[in-house]
Amino acid sequence: MTHNQLTDHALLSKLDQSIRQCKLLQIYLKDVHDDYGKIKVAKLKFEFAKHEYATLLREAKTRKLKIDEQHSMFKMLFH
């Protein structure tokens, strides 16, 4: 299912799930500092989750949905 086929409520729910996933992967990335293979995998997973979050956020903004302040604040963490 593409993001534009989701209902507004489902899109916002997926956006929240995506934020949680990014936060967990950021924490995991800090925890695997001693294993090169785990670091590479963790970075790839984080980049994928970050891309998914950005895609969902873009779709929500396109639909002009009211987005919580946590979303705009979380986006600043990526930069």
C-alpha cells in the first residue's frame, strides 16, 4: 500500500511509528560502537527509517494535515 492510499488517521499513526523506529535505531547505533558489521547494518537501517519518515512527513504536509510539534522538532535532529 502506498502512502497516498492511507487514510489521514493511518498516515499520522504511521508517522508516529516511524518516529519511534528512528529513535530506537539511533539508540541502537550508539550501542554498537565496537562492531564494524553491526555499525554498518545499523546505519543502513537508520537511513532507511529516516527516509521512510521523510516520505510520510512529506505526504502529511501535502495533505495539509495538522502535524504535532514533535514532528518538526524531530526533523531538526536529523540535521
